[in-house]
Amino acid sequence: MKRILITGATGFLGRHFVTELLRDDPQSRVHALVRPKGQTSAQQRLAALELDPTRCHALAGDLSDSGSFAEQLPVIDEFWHLAGLTEFHEDKRAQLERVNIEGTRQALKLAKQLDVQRFFHISTAYVCGLTSAPVPEDGLLPSPRFRNPYEETKYLGERLVRESSLPWVVLRPSIIMGHSRTGAVESDKMVYGAVKACHLVMRLPGRLQPVIRLRRRAPRYPA
Ligand SMILES: NC(=O)c1ccc[n+]([C@@H]2O[C@H](COP(=O)([O-])OP(=O)(O)OC[C@H]3O[C@@H](n4cnc5c(N)ncnc54)[C@H](OP(=O)(O)O)[C@@H]3O)[C@@H](O)[C@H]2O)c1
């Protein structure tokens, strides 16, 4: 039986990921690090995802806290680190650093305490920053420039993973819009939210028609 510890299970990617993980390996057991929110406990938040409660257990915790969770866990084989902050504005820099860099440091520390066989880190394709040069799969560019603090903090988080002595795997998705087979899209982030809003407006009764004007602009940065 494989025991997996996951962070970010309540997120856009995590919810689907845990469902698929449990489906693909009927022997696996998942322990999810979940933050309590307001009056809602970690257990209640995980239960809301409607996963098999006999195979999926909540561990209440926040990666920004320095507390250790290791003693509350059984032997863990794999650690999947999905938790991250996906905000892009400069005024979120401090929170981004706390979650994407320090949170990753905490996850690595916990993985080491648990002596896991493998640490899987969900990075992003945007760790390449602003470059037109080929981006190596097996490393990071030495010092790219970034569009926003999200890219920068994900870069620094991935660097911590690569420098660690754990057996790690780094995965770099680009932009996840929805399910590859069903086509279902849930994300309200960025342009998808606007497209969904337009779609809703088009279904309103009456003659209201949204107009989207797309203009090509010169890139803000030299390639
Ligand atoms: N979505 C994409 O297109 C995309 C593309 C490339 C890479 N990624 C990466 O994939 C991962 C998941 O992204 P997503 O789109 O699923 O993001 P999301 O929907 O915002 O989910 C983020 C998850 O991280 C958890 N989290 C944040 N801060 C935490 C903390 N301090 N302690 C514990 N858990 C914390 C959140 O918990 P709460 O529910 O408590 O907030 C949530 O479960 C991220 O690392 C992101 O950088 C995403």
C-alpha cells in the first residue's frame, strides 16, 4: 500500500489530482495537509471534496507555520507538493514569498523528517522568466528576469527543491485551464474568467451583446 502526503489538495489542480490518484491506484492512501478556514475544520474542508474518507485523511496545518507535522503521520512513501500562491501582483510579493519559497522550504523539511522515497514538486513552465533562449528541462536558467513575483518565487522555490538532497521530481505545467478529456473549465483566473463572464452575458435575455476588442501590442520587454 502506497502512502502519499499531499499539499494543495483543496486547490484547483489538487482536487482533481487527488481524485485521479485514488482512482489510478486503488491501494493508495492519501494524507492531505489542509488549512482550517474560519469555522470550517481541515477535516470538513476535505470532506467537501467528496473523496473516499477511508482512504483520504486530513492533516490540519499551514505551510507558513514552522510547526512540525511529522509525528502525526504514519510512514509516507511519496510527498506531492502542490500548494502554492497563484497571485501575480507586486503587492502580493510578501505572501508569495511566504508560500512559494518558505512553504516549499517547510515541505522539504517535512519530507526529510518523513524520509520519503520521492518528493514531487509542482513548479511552473514560467520559471523560465523572460527569455527566448532554449530552456533546459534538467535545470534552471542562472538568473532570468521575471514578469511578476509569482514567476520569481516559483523559480526560487524550484531552486530549493533542486538543491535538496531528497530524491525529487519537478513538474512544470504551463497554464491549466480544465480537464483534458471532459473539457470542463473551473478557473476564474485571468482571461478565462472574462471569457466565462462574456458567455454568461450572451445568454441573458435581450439584445445585450458583449464585444471583445483584441489589440496587438508591442511586447513590454525586449525578447
Ligand atoms: N493552475 C495553473 O494553471 C498552474 C500552472 C502551473 C503551475 N501551477 C502550480 O500548481 C499548483 C496548484 O495551483 P492551483 O491552480 O491549484 O492553485 P490554487 O487553486 O490557488 O490552490 C492552491 C492550493 O495551495 C494551498 N495553499 C496555499 N497556501 C498554503 C499554505 N500556506 N499552507 C497550506 N496550503 C496552502 C491552498 O489551500 P487553501 O484551499 O487553504 O487556500 C490550495 O489548496 C501551484 O503550486 C501552482 O504554482 C498551476
